Amino acid sequence: MDTTTLTESIENQMIRKEMLLNVGPAHPAMHGIIRIVVGLEGEVVKSTEVEIGYLHRGFEKMSETVAYNGVFPYTDRLNYVSPLINNMGFAMAVEKLIGLQVPDRCHYIRVIMSEISRVSDHLTCIGASAMELGAFTVFLYMIKAREFLWELVEMVTGARLTVSYCRVGGVKADLPAGFEEMTRRRIAEVRKVIAECDKLLTRNRIFVDRMKGTGNISQAEAVSYGITGPFLRATGVNYDVRKNCPYAVYDRLDFDVPLGTEGDNLDRYYCRMEEMEQSLRIVEQCLRDIPGGAVAVDPETGRPMQTEDLHRMAASEMVDEAKMGKIYKVSGKEAVVDPTLEGTDKKVWKRISAGEKRVSLPPKEDTYGNIEGLMNHFKLVMFGHGIRPPRGEVYFPVEGANGELGFYVVSDGSENAYRVRVRPPCFTILAALPLLLNGDQVADIIPTFGSVNMIGGELDR
Amino acid sequence: MLDNPSLFDLLHQRFPAAILSTHAHRGDATVTIRSEYLLDVARFLRDEPGFRMNFLMDLTAVDYLTFGQKPPGRAAHFNAGVAVRPPAFIQDQIPWPGPATGARFEVVYHFYSLETGHRLRLKVPVEEDSPQVDSLTPVWASADWFEREVWDMFGIRFKGHPNLKRILMYEEFQGHPLRKDYPVNRRQPLIGPIN
């Protein structure tokens, strides 16, 4: 018996049975909670079924029950690694619905914050998938770099994760003092970390062998599945919302869109690494170009905002005096507010909010010091009041860390949105997961799933 | 890149009977069509040189059951805020015509063309008694999960979908949560382990 017939006879006697393997829902490599049922033949994945919905919290339903500004805390919880981009997307969708223009400075602040978020998102994605392939050092380094960036986020927004920084028609507060030099220092540190990780990974035999040629997807398939973001660009399709449909001030900024060629895991890794550098470039340009400087500068003197104590007054005292009608005591005074409201005073207010009375909260001096301001505040925050955009429907896409993040908002002219729909970027990628996994080995599930960068909050909403 | 009116003209010439209405509120080109023409229009949008809509970016639905009505059980000062008027400086002052027909649901498709850079919104009215439209899965693969989600959330069926089952909710879930007659605080019966 020659060898070929021998193999044939052995193969005929083998029991061919597809083995079902449950990966998840609670599996350390499944990032959030998601269940993948793979049918295995030996080590080869033959069929894949993806089950999602474990983190469904009814974002779209809840958004219909709260006022427009009340949706922002919910958007934080969509993609919780880069919440500032979600904030920006929803804010710009509602601004488009109203037809509102926000000041340039506000745009720049939003762009700075969303690029910082993008870097932290990519750091998390690469760090986590590198850890799953055994490179634990990279994970620790990258989380350290993310920490540097999150400290910046904390400095600006007061929170690390659930930031709720944007408002319809502006942002919550201006950039704090010392932001610019702190950011420059942090960018240098992050660059150092990225360079270190680049040395650890890019020519690492173990890493490259597991990433190269796994999780392939062709251009046509990726487009048909509606995949966007770094995942699409790794196949070589040049689509970036920031370039193709520029919003905010992206058309004034100089940055490159990295493209891959193969559409495999390694190309996605390269794309993300390069995108981080490009995002840092954008932040640097924004710091240079931002009108009014990166810290709150007095528009009249050009010096950092410093008022003598004579002109400052605690907000609580201001309210008391104003209640007694002693307006002469509060007029011209600057309110000393709670730390969470810093950067909302009258001097900077005009530069960070659209100035539309029916949309933006008034500066704190007006809220505490005169009846018009108080009423304005009241009409926007009390239950049953709030922003009432005209009837209409808009779709507004922004470039999220995973791809096109679109908000579709329908308004019936009341204080609550009639329908809020978010187009989650990783939803379409997850839909293509069977295509990515079938035919690969079991071990390839891990790098492929890692490169998808699934975020449960955004996927299941 | 064509402007919105010429896009509408192209569609009108090809499908004079299909189009119910068009508008470009806030610059978003929107076309409402009859549901029986959906597959033809979709194929046309994908293959016609002027459109080349190679991305089905988003697919969702809207339930217009309570549109413009005061929600029940709300306080008397509901909607006491001051309505914002669009400022005079914005170029696009076309008012939104509202839901195109009296149908309860509208399935909303967002297309994007990489070649031409057009975005187009296609809307298909769906009646309440037979909520069904053709599935776009043969044309775009991304329609698969999006349509499952619309079925899950709105109970609209997609004819020709290969695997139309719930996606975010579990199989035993009763009702379709994003319908306007589904109360936001409704409790679902507990489900036990499957025997």
C-alpha cells in the first residue's frame, strides 16, 4: 500500500465530526460580553455564529425620554474608551438639526479632545490584543500612556470615563490653565511609549507570525459589509470621515490617512499605530491654531485670566445679594463657582458657546446675578423645559475610533428627541466576523477579535 | 459631484412611479419611495454611474405613531421651553416636510458613495397592519444585521432575509421595544433556564 492510499484509508476511517466550541460570553479574550459559537474541524474554524446583545441598555429608547442635553451622559456609555467623540457626534447632530454654528474655539477644543480620545482608544485596542498574544509588557506600557492622556481628559472635563463634556451649542467649560504645556509634555511621553511598543512589536517574530495573514478581508467585502475606520483602511480603501466629509475644523488641519494593503490583522495594527501619530500631530496643530490660545486668556489684555480678589465673589454670596435686590453689589463681579463649573464664566463664555439663548446656558454671573439670566437658566434646565429644536431629521457622521459614528436624530419640535439612532461602527465589523474567522485556526480567533476592537457599550447600546 | 436636485432628477427619470417625495432638509438628500420598488431602486443606486452607492451605512426605522402628540401622563408644563428657530445665516432654510405619508413606520436607509462622495437617505413607508419590506441582503451584506435589529426593535419583517431573528434582545422577549406603544418602564416576565 503506497502512502497516498494509506492516508486516504485513514481519513476514511476517521470520525469527522464538527466540534462546537463556545467562546464567551464571559471569556477574558472577549473584551466585553459577546458569545461566539465556533464549529471546529480539528483546529480549523468551519462555522461561526456571533451572538450579541448582552450589554443592551436601551440607549435609543432612553434618549427619547430625556431632554437633548440629557442624552450626553448616555452617549458617554456608548464607546466608553473614547466618550468624547460620541459627545461631539451627538452635539454636532443636534446643532445641524437646529442650524447652529458654534465658535471656532469650541470646535478646536472638541477636536483636541476627540483626537486625545482616539489615541487612547487605539492604545487600548493594540495593548489588549498584544497582551492576548503574550506581550504583557506592551499592555502595561500602553495603559501607562493611556493614563497620561486620561489625566488630561480629567483635567479638562473633571471626569475620566463618563465625561459628558459637550453640550448642544458648545462645551461645558473652557480649557483649564496650564493645559497647553501639560499636553505638550504628555504628547512627548506618549510618543516615547509608542516608539517603545513599536520596537517591542513591529519586528517581533511571535507577534508578526500570529498577525500576518490572519483575519483577511478583501476591499469589496469590507465595503459591502459597511465596515469603516482603521479596519476598512487596512484593506486599502481610502475612507476617513475627517477627510471625505470634513466636519468641525478638520479641513484646516494637515494630517495623513494611513492605508494598508492586505487587510489582515497586521495591517490593522500598522494603521492604528500610524493613526495615533497622526492624531498627536492634529492635537499639536490645534494647540498652535486655536483662537484665543490654549488656555483661558483674557480677551482684552491677552494675559492669562487672573482677576483681582476685589472683583471676585463667591457665587452663593452673589445669589444672596441679588435676591435682596442689591444688584450694585454684584454687577461687574466675577462669580467664583464650584470647581466643576470652572471655565464657564462670562469672559470665556462667548468663545465656547454658540450664544443662542434658547440653546446655551447663560454665564454663571448672569444666572446668579440677574433675573434674565436666572430665567434663561431655568427655561433650559427645568423638567418640561429645555431645548426645542424645529421639526426635522438629520444624519451626522463623525470619525469614531472604530469608524464612522453616525447619529440620526428625528425631532418633532418637542423638548425630547423623537428618535435617536446611533450607527455603531463596530456593529458592522462584528457582522463580518464569520467571514474573518472561517477557515482560520482556533488560535487566530484571538488576534482577529482583538483587531476588531469590539466595544460592548457601542455594539449593544 | 452632483447637487441634490439633479440627484432627485436622475431618480425621477428612472423611477417616475416609485418616488413619493423628495427633500433636502439641512442638506441631507432624502427620497421617499414606495416599498414595492425598493430592491430595484437599491440596485439602481448601487450600479448607476451617477450614484455608485457602495456603502449601506445605516439602516433603521422610525415609528411615527405619536409624532407631534403630547405623550400621555406628562406634566402640564410639558414643552414649556422656547422653540428654537433656525438662525437666519444658515443657507438651507427648507423646512422639513414631515413624515411623507400617513404610514406608521418608515424604514430609513443611509447610503454613501465612495466614488462620488454623495450621501443619500432613502425612506420607505411601511403600514402598521403588514409591516414588511424587501430585504437588501442580496445587495449589501451590511443589511443582514441591521435588518435583524430593525425586526428586533420595531417588528418590521424583511422578505427574503436569510436569518431574521432577534439580535439585541433574547428570543423570549415580548414585544418590540422601540415601538412608541412600548412603555419605557415595562417589565418583562422572567425566563427560566431552557430545559
